[in-house]
Amino acid sequence: MKNSEDEQKEEFLREFGDDYGYKSAPKNIDQLRATEFKRLAGVVYLDHAGATLYSEAQLESVFKDLNSNLYANPHSQSSCSLNTSDRVGEARTQVLDYFNASSREYSVIFTSGATAALKLVGESFPWSSQSCFMYSMENHNSVLGIREYALNQGAAALAVDVEETADYRNSRGANSAIRLFRHHELRRSERGLSKEDPTGNVYNLFAFPSECNFSGTRFNLDLVKLIKEDSHNALEGSTYSRGCWMVLIDAAKGGATEPPDLSKHKADFVVISFYKIFGYPTGLGALIVRNETAKLLKKTYFSGGTVAASVADIDFVKRRAGVEEIFEDGTISYLSIASILHGFRILNTLTMSAISRHTTSLATFVRKTLSAMKHENGTHVCTLYGANSSKVLFEGMGPIVSFNLRRPDGSWFGYREVEKLASLAGIQLRMGCFCNPGACAKYLGLSHSDLLSNFEAGHVCWDDHDVLRGKPTGAVRASFGYMSTFEDASNFVNFIKASFVSLPSRTPGVNTLRGTTISPAIEGIGRANPRLKSISIYPIKSCLGFSVNSWPLTTTGLLHDREWLLRSTSGEILTQKKVPDMCHVTTLIDLDLGILFVESPRCKEKLQIKLKSDFPVGKDEVNIHPQRYEVEVYHDEIDIWFSDAVGRPCTLLRCSGQQGYACSNRNRISRLCRDLETKMNFVNEAQFLLVSEESVNDLNARLRSNVQHQFDGELIQVSTSRFRPNLVVCGGEAYAEDGWRSLRIGKTEFISLGGCNRCQMINLSFQGGKVQRSNEPLATLAEYRRTKGKITFGILLRHDDSTGKHSDAWLHVGEEIRASLA
């Protein structure tokens, strides 16, 4: 009997069977995955727009090539150097063939990536005060960066929206009507404001992507001809219609599945990165430039390999004549360049036409499935970007599906929640704006005021602030590569349905705190009042702490808790999520001696830091979350010890003061704000974290009940220490703490700030001196502890110091806990 997955695939093949799977290739898609991508077993990889994957056969061919041939610096006339030059020449020819370009018309300049190729255009373009740099709103930051070169030379910069007024199905034809809608002109100098006809030649540059890396929208390549030959009509009589227009295509994304045909669309510049096409090598790209255009570029710097002759002590240099020779500074990455031949060979066996059809079929299936998903109340689950309500637009999209998800009440699921749950399900996606701020603002409906307000509130690229003022700050992106399968697409849409679609018996992400043994609505918290079982202090953020029977309180929480942290030389705050070896650094404070003791298996000597006298060589400031801290810096000997302990250069900082700056009374955003009303050291959200022993026991029971919750065949069980709590209580009911509004431990009052949102850090365990990673216990917690974008376990507390008695307050193990319910 067929299951639903089989039926789903049969339906897919009925619609896309002619396009899916490489039936005419030496290996079909199933054979390709089974033999060339065995490392994808158990993983759904859907970030091919970020970086696609190399095949095993590709790397085997690369290694065989490097092991069989002697390649040397091509700036020589030895036989092995000439052999290298030949291979580099073959690679240039292959790149031109890939874009159907003639070597008589185009040259290939190898760079360190697409970004370096764009930078090369920006710094060598013949800008003048009469020039204009025009670019589509949907462009990568690396393209927008060219704007700096133009503005600094007195030129204008102008963003445009590109729209087609003809039916999209005919938009590739001659009758297509393309219109440019101009945004506000940018200029840093008054030099270019003259209304007189320009003297001499004026060169302008227009840049657009062949495929938007945010939405997957494929741009009409007739734009090239329109801008170059009919700029007057395209710009509707603008002063910038004068002069010579050149066109740049960013093919870093689109080139992976549908490379622009340069025999038809004669752009002046095309930029690519090879890892986005076939995964390996990284750090290598190219600028494909028209030979006539290259003659206009202005190169200032010269280097080894770019000159025919130079004299050291007089102003004399004669540059080489070839385009590549002029612009490829120093020794090119010739081993990587030789390697791209093997990547192209893999693609040629499949053909680019088949790759385009294959990947498009998967993306179209996902778009259609997501667009049809509805909650039980009839509201749509998914908002797709890059395609309007007309289904024919799906035909003009690349293999990217960009979207956000809504709850039944219309509020948004944050993309970080989607990412967290997807990761637990073995699905790799991309979140955010994907370095494309124009497309992000356009599709999400973010105004300039929204963008600036979000930034002023502390939101920056790559942070966790995914919904602000009721609007998403980014999106979820799934993208497909030539080795993607129907099973990848099916697993993904099934994950979305299981995790985010509200059905009559289930409302995901709205309030799924279930399985508790007590309801907050019931008076009381159990048969007896619970007691404080343990107290733990973590002096250095993300290092191991120590437990005590009693400990004093201060205005920041437990005395010396998270009072120190480690910062990398680049300014990054180190945590176990990025530096797991921090789990081996143990700490202990002796209050009588006034010493912090620190040990590490990597260091022979135990480090002793005096609490009152080992300060300092200086002061500094550090920003964490919406907080600015004043910190004190230690001398080099202490920093060297910690650098050895964690295996990377770092410095030890001690908190000496704190200032909140992201939230004001006038403009407070709850998602950005921690508990700014109280003083805190280097904690994430609150002064204290409390965990119940009974809640941990219930979690372990759930882990035992499901055989899937195992790691390398061993049953996963967790202790309270996995959650790094300050306070562990026992003697009540599991999850009773969820309903506490406030509590008294002994004679000390605390206020509950709600549940603690959990991340992947609780999935790290330390066995046999090694760090082990799994999906547990977070995956199990997600099944029953997920609410409004958070997976909570334990509660956050603030010391209620309204009595002003913090100076002599202590906590003691064994003290009774009395709680008031919410």
C-alpha cells in the first residue's frame, strides 16, 4: 500500500518528470546522490545560494591531477611553469565557454571571488563628476560598495526598480516593455550638478544581478541592450542618458544554474564565484570583461606579473599589454584555477540546461506547496517573496524560495525560530537579508524609518532580532543545487507543515507548554513547598562554575557571578557555542582568601587572580546585547594563560560598570530588551537562572521514552548542570516554576521574569575530555516547551531589592521556597 510520501512523489513526477533527475546523464539524480554525496546522509542541505557542494568525484579528480602533474609559478619559462600557464589558459577558455563568450570579445581576469571582481571594477572604472552609477534595488552589498568609488569621484549614484509591463511569459521576447523607476539621487559633491553638456567622454555604469539572491527573481537580460543602446528612452530624458553606458551583471548566484549567454547579452562586466557553481575551490572568482571596455579601465597599482619593465629609482614603469596580465596582481592562485576544470567537467556531463530544469522543478514544487498551506482558520501560513499572485511568475524564478511564516492570528514566526527547529530536524537553511538590503526592504515593506529605527535599537546583520514592531527584519531562504533531490524538497515542506501549520488538534508555536504535572491555574505548587537544593556561581562567562552551600548576594546577583569574560583579538565575545574548549576551564572563588582560582588541562600552572589587587593595566568598553559595559583589563601574563587555555588569542575582561543604551522610555522594543531595570554582569538575560530538579527528571523520562533520542547508540540523559543554572530547586511538581510570579527563598525576595529561552548550547556534552554535539535535549524540548518563538526551560529571576537589604543578604542550600502564582 502506498504511503503519502510515495503519492506525493508520483504527483511531483507527473508534473515535473521531464525536467527532474538527469535521465540522459551517465548518472541520474538518485545515483549521483548515492555515490557522490554520501556525506549528505541524514542532512537536508538547502543553502546552495550561499555555497553549493562539491562532489566526491570532483575532488578525486582534483587530487589525482595535483598528484600526477608538477605545477609551478607561471611567472617563469621553465617546463613546469609553462605547463601551469597552459592549464590556466584552459581554465580561461572553459569559463568563456560556460558563458558562451568568444575570446576575441571577452577576457577572464581571475580574482579572489566575486566581491574582489566587483571591487576591481569600482576602483578602475573611469569615473568623472558627470558619471552615474545606477543599480537595481535588488543587489548584493558587494555591488552597492561600488557606490563609494563613484561618490568619492564626484559622480552620482542612483537606485532603480526594474519592472516589466508586458506579460511575463513573453518578457524574454522583443516586445517586452522594461521600465526603470528611479529613487532619490545620491551625490557627495556639487561638481556633477552642472546642467551644461559634458565635455569629453562620460562613462556611466549600470549593475544588476542575473538572479536576485534574496528572492530568486531572474532579471530580464534584455536590460543589457536597453541600457547600452536605448538609455535615453530607458531613463526618460534624464541628464544621465548622455554619455556611454556600460553594464555589469552580478552572476555570482544566477551563474550556478543559468549562466548569462554573452553571445546574446553583451554585458561589459560579469562577476562570478566558483564555489557557488560547483563547491570547490573557495576563494576564487573571476571578472569577465569585454576587451574594448578593459581598455578604458584605469589601473594605478602595479605588481609582480603586471609589468614588462620597471626601474626602482626613477619614475618609470611599462605595463604588460594583455588584459589578464594588467589586472591579475602577483602570482595567481594557479592550483585552484587548475581545479575548476574538474568542476566544470562534472557540470558538463549533466548539461546546464538539465541543471536549470532540475533545480527549477524543485523550487517550483516547494513554492506551490507552501503557497497552498493554510491554518485551520483558513489563513495562509506562508508569505512568498519574489512572485506575485500570478502563477505564471513561478516560471521566471530561479531555484530560491524566500518566505516568512505567519501564525493563525496573523503574527509572524521569527526566522530564528524556523532556523532553530530546522537545524534540530537536520535541515540547513539561510536566514536574514542575505546581504541584499534593497531586496530585503522592498519585499518586507521596510521603510527608511523602519530600517534606521531598527539599527538605532541595536539590530544589526546576523543578530537574533527577527521581528521588530510587528515586522520581520529578514526572511527564510531555501535554495537548491544540482544535487538536490525531491526527498530534500519533500522533507522540507513536511517539516514546515508539522512545525508551523495549525491543525484542529495542534497550534504550533502559540502555546505548546504541555505535559506539565501542575496547571498554573491551580492554587499551590505541590504537596510541600520546594527547597533550594544547590547554588552555582560561574565567575567567567561560559567557563565551568562551582557549587556552594551558601553565597552572598549583591546588586548584580550572586557575588562575582559572570563578572569576567574572554574577548578575542577581533572583539568577539567567546562562548562555548563557538569555543567548546571553554568547558574545560574550571573556576573557584575563595572569599576568605579573596582569590579566583582558574585551571585548565592545557596549562600546567593553576592561575590565581586576586579579587582586589590584580587589576589592572587599563580600562575599556564592551557592548553585549543592548548593554554597554565598562571593563577593566588585565596584564599580558593573564591573557597569555587564557589564550593557551582556550586555544586562541584572547583577553580577560572584568565588569566594572554597566549602562543600558538600546532601550529608552520613548522607544522601547521588548524583543531587544533584557532586564535593563537592574544591574547585571555579563549575563544574557537576567541575574539568576532557576531550574527544577523535577522538571529535569520529567525531561529525562521523555528522552527515555523515545528510542530516537539517542546519540551513537547511547541513551541521552541530562543533569541539571547541562542548563547552567544558578539555583536548583527540588521537592515540588515538574514545571511548577512556570506559574510563579514571585518567590521567597529564605528571607530573600525574587521576581520571575518568565521562561529561559534555550539554544543549541544545551546540546553540548563533555565526555572523555571531548565535546559531543547532538540534537538533544533541545529537540525534545521543542516538542512540548515551544511558545511564541521560544523553547523555554527554567525561569529567569531578578533579586527584588526594594527593601535595600542586599548588602547583607545570603542564600543557603536547604532554604524553603514560597511562591506566588501568576
